Amino acid sequence: TLPRRHSEFPFALDCSSDVAKQAGTAFKHSLTGGMYLNGSLTDDRYDPTMGYDAHLVGEVAGPPGDAGFWKLKGGGAFHFPLELLQMMTLGIESNDDTEEEEETASVMGLTLHSSVNFGIARPLTFNGLCSNLGGIPLSDRFYSGGPGQLRGFLPAGIGPRATKGGSSTPGGDSLGGDMFYTSTLAASIPFPSYFETLRQNGGRLFGFANAGTCVSVDPSVGFGSLSACSRIMNSSRIAVGGGVSMGTPMGRFELTYAVPMRYGPKDARKHVQMGFGFSFG
């Protein structure tokens, strides 16, 4: 962990005591395995309009090393074009030229998108063989927020924060959590024919609603307990908005405007965001 230095006093740290405690070098020994579909079951890896995608990754850290924990992270996305639903309902073939096909023009190109991502982590001591650094290291905790994940909030913009310190960080230092989820519901359409260049290059307009949270739950309390479920639901953030997206050979580009509808007093919010990633989130 490398804390940020103070802008005026180079020998002082601009961070909370929680971050300063983990400053320095730590040794981690872990095994990681996972599965990625990488958009192989969608029509476009970076800006899909049909199909589904999923990933699941697990990690176990233990001796020899300072950190001991297990972590599971995964998610999935589903994309469904309404044109396909209407064609199935009316029994229209894609190459038919009928009056019924003209009636589908109202939903031509309209696609519904949904995605869910989650993560769970728990500390392990291995009977004292791992010092655990006071819990799961900050670098291995979950952080939530930002374009493609939880729009309307900055990266690491929600979740547990230090009570003070980190004057250059909105809301104080983010300390990460051991559980997070994000979910998105969206609808997109191609650019109007007036913007022919953007339309030909796969540009789309979309509206969205996303929700998510990032929390820390006491290791002695299970995630399925009533208190943990209540905390997860009560801490959920919500934002709605719209934007433009485009799939490029290098990844998915999006420009969005979001309005946070539910947020906490220390959350780092941001209305206009630009993001670049490898999947729809």
C-alpha cells in the first residue's frame, strides 16, 4: 500500500490512519481461477445488442504470506432486441417483405439490457499463520462506482470511508468493503439516420437505471442473516440517466449523464462521466 503524500508537506501523509497502518510492503500468496465468456455468446463483444455474457472468479490467499482470505467475484449480462420478440410474436421471417414487417419499425433496433455483478470476501487466519494485516488488505477489498459499473458516482465513490484524513479525496479515504453488488437495467437504440457516421459505426443512445452498494459485514455474521441483508438493502445507491455508447476495436466507449436518486452523505457523486471498458455493466 502506497499512501498519497501531502501536497504541502512532502514528509507527511495525506491519508487516514486506517490507510497509514497498511503502508509499506506486504507479501501475498494466492491461487486464482475463473471463467470468462468474453462476449463469445453475444453479437458484439464490446457493445452487444443480443445474447448473454458471464464471468466468475475465485481467489484464496494463505500461507506463506501476510494475507489470508477467500474471495468470489462474478456477474452476468443479458441483451434482448425487442424486434426479435415482435417478429416471433407475429411469425415474421427476417427476410420477409410484408406489411407486418413494417409494423415492427416502431421497435427496430430497440434493445433491452440487464446486468448484475457481485463480490464476496472473507478473512482466513489459518490458525495464526497469516497476520491478516488487521483484516482483508485494502488492496484486496471491493470498491464500487464509476462508468460501466455504478454510473452517477466516482470510482470507489461509495462504501465504507474513514472518518477523517485524505483531504484530496471527496468524502474521505475509501476503505473498501467485503461485499458489493451492482445492477443495471437499460434500453438502447441506434443513432438516428441523421447521424449517419455514428450510426454506421455502431453508435447507440441509451437510458439506464443502476443500483448497487459496497459494505463491510462482521466476519461473525453471515451474509444470509437478517441484519446483513437489511444493511445491504438499506445502503443501496440508485442513479438514473442516459448517454451514448460505441463499440470500438479496443473496447466499449460511453459518455453518460446520471442523476443519483439515493446516496449517502459521504458519497462521491458525479453527473457527467466518460468511460472505456470491455463489457456492458
